[in-house]
Amino acid sequence: MKRSPIFFLLPFVIFPAMSYSGEMFGTLREGGKAVPKGIKIEVVAADTTYAGETDAYGSYRLFVVEKGKCTFKVYYNKQIPLFEVYSYDKSTRYDMNIELKDGKYLLKRK
């Protein structure tokens, strides 16, 4: 059975943002252990906020359309630590550690 070229282009037409966006993925850990499932994360770009949450292994995955400098936010234990990240055309891994210092959570890239 021969399929037309349009069949293979269909996902890019239906989901254009994903075909042009850069993937941002990684893990969140605290004290060497994965954070719990459902921790809210956001990547704030110039015009848009992209939201997601961690899975049971502390992993996350977002597709960010804008390129350039963004702010990575984690909503963790009633605090929102921030970290500056960059979105690119290609996939970028950001493995992050959450550290408690002087009563405040900080994000550091692993």
C-alpha cells in the first residue's frame, strides 16, 4: 500500500507549533531524589507561559515556541524558585536540583 506524501506531512499541518518548537525536558531532584509527581513547572518566554508538571520520576517535558532567554519556575512547597534558561530550535535538557538555603529554595542546573 503506497501512501501519499501528504499523509506524512499531516502531523506538521495539524500541530504546527510542535513542528517548529524546541523541546525542553529534564528532571527535578531534591537531595538526590526525584521530586513527587505533579509538581507544577512553567517556562515563561517573552509573550507566553508554557506549563507542565513532573511525572512519578521527577521528569518533565515542554514544547516552547519562542527562542531565546526564558525563566524556568518551579512551584515547590509554597515557594517559586526561578532559573534562567534558553530555548533553542532543538531539544535541550535541563536537569535541575532544588536546594534549601536559609529557608529559601534555589534552583541549580545539575
